[in-house]
Amino acid sequence: MPDLSDYDSPWKEALERYFPQALEFLFSLIHTEIDWEQGWEFLDKELQQVVRDAELGRRLVDKLVKVWRQDGSETWVLLHLEVQGSYEANFAERMFVYHYRLRDRYNLPVVTLAILADKRVSWRPAGYSNSLWGCRVSLDFPIVKLLDYESQLSELEQSSNPFSVIVVAHLQAQATDEDMEDRLKWKLKIVKGLYEQGYDREDILELFRFIDWVMTLPAALENQFDDELSAFEEEREMPYVTSVERRAALRTKQSSIIDALEVRFGAVPDEITDQVAQLHDAEQLQALFKDAILIESIDAFQKLLDENVSAR
């Protein structure tokens, strides 16, 4: 069974919002080879076309991005994020298949990168090879293991790169999975750090959405978080994360549940959409999002949803 600490929706948003910063933070040498003044473009349709015929396991976050190198040539970057806590035997093969299919279909250089955000320290797939009778094919690809940053938390907290905040929030969400009191302390520390680091209002709100999603708290502790953050903002005269933004974060969680169901089962009945819209507990919505990813049928989800709505 996949690890239930799956944060694919906020990771997708983070990579789209902070793609240059992500490469600068995680793959600094590659970042320097790209001409960022030329811009970049996400190629979701192109990637979907390729992976539709090459499903080799459970995908979480894949982004295909068109960039330009310093010499003016066009290159495609396949950035794969794997958020799971167990060994996956065909992960490297999947990277190989995506790589050669993109290269074959579009006849462009493709760079494959992997961010491993799982909890298994020893799992570090960085290449694939296959040979028979002297014929050999292989692919080596750079990887980053987020667990390696655990020993650098103090440095990350001082970094001006917004992607460092995302990594810290992810690591602490994993580390506090069984200690909600400790998660509350870390969530407050990380969010307060956004103000102390001097991020502008837009970045604070964007980063807060990621933090709020992955560091979900029980209702009582969530209320405590709100009270302490409100007091902190009043003290600094920076009321950024208002009740409006909190409601927006909840709507994002609600939308992600419906999106997950649509991907798995097609059109979602209006009754389910309406019932999800009635739920406003962040922890409850997070649990339902995980259920939407794993549940066996839309009818089973409807039954589960009825139980959640009646329990309100």
C-alpha cells in the first residue's frame, strides 16, 4: 500500500509557481545552464500524450517543461517527484520509458530529473539499464533525496529561496506525523519565518497554502494555530493570512478531492461535489483526499462521504 503521506496536489502547485527556484535549490548546476530570460513553458499535454501509453505504475507528480539553454538551443526537462514511502521496483524503468518516448516523439534533448520525497533513506534509484547478447540500453538521471536536508534545517530556515520553505514544511510534516503538538510548533515557526525572512504578501500566501496543506492539524490545534498567528500578525501589523485566505485554502482542498475523483472515475456526481463543499474541517478534507486517491469506486466514496457529512 502506498504511504498515506501523499502531498502531490500542493507539490504540483509549488513546482509550477517556483520552477526556477526549485532547480536553483535542488539542481543548481542545471539551473546555471538555462537562459531564464527566455522564459519557460509547461508542456502538460505533451507529457500526457506520452505517458498515456506507458503507464508503469502509480504516478504522482510529473512536470515537463520547455526551457532554453545558454547557447540558445531548446531543451525539455522532465521533472519527476516521487512521494511514497515504499520501494518501487520499476521506478527507474518508468523514467527510462518516459525519457525515450519523449525523445523519440519530439526529437528534442530531454533531461530527466527525480526528486525523492519518500521516507526510505536507502531508496535512491538513479538509473536504468538492460542488456542482452551484447546489446545494452541505459539511462542515468540526477536525483535529489529530500531526507538528506534533515541535517540542514537551520541553514534552510535562513535561505532566501522560497523552495527551501517547501522542503522544510514537507520534512517536518513527515517528522511530526504522529505528534500533532510538535507539528503545531513547527507550523507556527515556519509560517512566522515567512514574515521574518521578508517575503512579500503574495509569496507568503502562496507558501502558506503549501504549508497549510501538508501540515494539517486536528481542529482544536488548528484553532490554536489561527489564534497565535493572528496575534503575531497584529503585532507586526501584517494581516496577510486572513479568514479569506483560510477559506481559499479550504476550497483548494475541496477542489483537489473532486479532481482526484475525476481522474480516477470520470465525471463526479453533483451530490458528491455539493457534499464536499459543505465540509470545512481541514483535517477531514485531507483524509478524504487520501481516500479519493485510494478508494475502489465512486460508490464507496459516496458512502464514506455520507458518513463524514452526517458526523458534522
